[in-house]
Amino acid sequence: MANGQQLGRDNEDKVENWIKARDSAGDYLDYEHQGKIKRASLIEELGFCRSVVTQNSAVNKLLTDAEQRWYNKKREEDGKSLKAASERSERKSDLTAAENSRLMDELARVKAENALLKTKLRRYAAMADVLAETGIAPR
């Protein structure tokens, strides 16, 4: 019968082999949960109890190193894509603000032109009324 130290080394070997298998298969993303390895899946696959993961420092170090390698790359990529999306959003916002400003200027110009045309229309409508009544154009 094996002693505790031997069982600890056996569990460490199991975890090390499991990590190598995940590296070669490339399926480590299937075991991710919030940037960490799903301990329940690991425990179920390797057939040991949860205390191995929490109490065996060598196993814990192996898992932490694997998480750093596997999932920090993903976080960096997510961060880069988030930054790029933010920059695109800022550019679009700037373009929208510039377009909005241009449209507001055009609206002010059109309103001024409209007011001028209404004034002229009233004047010409009054002239047309005088001309229709008297047959003579006013001066």
C-alpha cells in the first residue's frame, strides 16, 4: 500500500499527463470556467477527491501554470478586441457628431431662407390682391 507522499506524486503525475493531453489535443477551452480550469471536470476525469487540488501544492502549481498559459492569452486577445471596438466606436461617435453639427448648420440656413421666402410671399400676395382689384400694379 502506498503512503501519502507516493499518492501525492501519483496525483501530480496524473495532472501533468492530463495537462499534456490537453495541450496536444488543444481542447483546453472545453475545460474553462471564468479563466480557470473547471476543477469538477478535472476531478471527475482523473478520479481523485477535491482535496488533492486544494492541498497538494504541486498539483495546484501545475494547474495555475496551465491556466496562465491557456487562458491569459485569451484574455489578452479579448482585451485587444475590446480596445479596437472602443476605438471604432469613438471614431463613429466623432463622425456622427461632425455630421450632426453640419446638419444643424444646414437647418439654421434653411430656416432663415424659409423666413425670407415667407416674407416675400406675403408681399407678392398683397401685390397680387391689389392688382386683381384695381388692375394697376402698386409701386
